[in-house]
Amino acid sequence: MAILDLSQRFWGKKVVVYLFFEGAGAGCYFIASLMGILNKNFKPLFRSGTLAGILLVVLGAFFLWLDLGRKGRIFKAARNLAGSWIARGVSVVAGFLLSAILYFMVSTWSTNWTANTTWLKMIWTSLNALLALAVLTYPAMVLKSCKAFRIWDNPMLILLFILLSFLSGESVLLLIGALGQLHQIIHTDLLSLIQFLLALSASLTMGTAAVFGIYLTASAISTESGRTFLISLTQGKFRVLFALFVVVGTVMPLILVSIGLTSRVLGVVQVTALVDGALLLFSSYLLRYLILVSPTRENPVLPGMM
């Protein structure tokens, strides 16, 4: 008797890479924008972070294009806004990139971009931040709309994707600070800024781990595919990757944060932030991979089985 294959085979590694770059870019842009609005001392971080965010979202869109069977379909992807989350997502990404790139160009090269335009800057920055938030949220809505995979039809998945994007975006900001790309900030302020980012990364790490645990538990209780997913992560073929995520994405980053927050030596803190940021980026990619690739559909109920 043939075994029915219920695994997810529609989206593969290119889509995972797309989700990773898009989430990291939008999360980086959102956090950098928020910090730039709240504190003028973060202006160098705001410029570097928003530019990095734009580039990462563009890179993510490129991998989405690579995954298309017929590349020309990208121009039709925004159709059916009323009934397709994919169409809405493509429209949101396009709107975000157009607005964010235009803002960056105007703020960089316009001679009239002076203090008199403070309110325009704040309104435009806030709009771009909201668009970035929409960009990092919509992939969860796309997965949630795939009714064949009941494990994705869970509101906790939306919160999980938001936290994952914030975590990977904040990790990019950690790398920017650790690599010395904020020369305008004096020594003591840079030390305080990196330590603030380390503390934020610890909060996001614990939040992501907690939400993922709740999501796993809720899915295992409510659906058969959720129980299969949990078994595949703890005992099945994905157990090594799941264990790697726990160690690299939770245990080691928290140890590094404790070192970085207690040191007053800028070099030590920068190295700690560099390693922490790299580990968190890797683990956020790994978790997206597990969420996208490992789920299965529900077992069909055949005639005579009930």
C-alpha cells in the first residue's frame, strides 16, 4: 500500500531565504526608524539601519523572483488584491521600497531638506515604518491562509513572525555597531548604544523562544499535523536542526549578552555583539526554515474509517 505524502512541497529554500531577507530588512528598518524618532543621538544608526533594511528587502524580493517558474509572472503578482494575501504582500513590498528609497534619496541629496521640514520627516518616517511593519507581517498571513496546513492557521504564528523579524533586524543593527559603522558616535555613547542593542536582543530572544514554545504546544494540542510537527522536531528528522536552534539561537546568545552587558571595554562589547548578531541571524533563518519546510497536512478521512 502506497504511503500518502502529506509534506509541504510547494515552497522550498529560495522562499525561506526570501522570508529571511525580507523579515530582517523590514525589521531592521522599523527598529532603526523607531530609534531615530525617539532619540536624535541615534541618527547615525537610523541612516545605516534604514539603508541596510532597504537593501535586504530588495535582496529578498530578488530571491522571490528566482523562485518563480515564469519570471514574467512577477508583473501579475499584485492582481486580485481583494482575495489574495500574496497580491497584497507584493503591493506592500513595492510600496515600501518606493517610499523608503525616495525618502533616502531626498534626505541625502536635497538641499532644502532642513530643520524646517521636521514634521514632514517624522510623518514620512512613521509612514515608512508602518509599511515595514506590514512587510514583515504579511508572510504569516499568507501561511495562515493556506487552509490545507492547519498548523499554520494559528494567530500565534503572526506574533512569532513579527518577533522573528524584529530579532533578525535588530541583529543587523548589532552587526552595524560591532563592525564600527557608526563613526559619528563618540566612544562612551557607542558603548551604551551597543549594550542597549544587546539587552534588546536578549528580550527578543526570550520572547521569540516563549512564543515559539506556545505555538508548538497549541498546535500539538489542537491538530494532528501539529503533533506530527512537534515529534519531527524533537524525535524525527528535524531534531538536529531544532537542537541547533535551541543552542545557537537561545542559550549561546543569552550567555554572550551577559558578557557584553557586564564589560566596559568597547572592543570586548563589539566582539560580543558581532558574534551574538551572527548567531541570531543564523538561528532566525533556521527557525523560518523549520516553520516552512517541516509541517504536514492533516491526514484525510477516507470513507469507512469513521
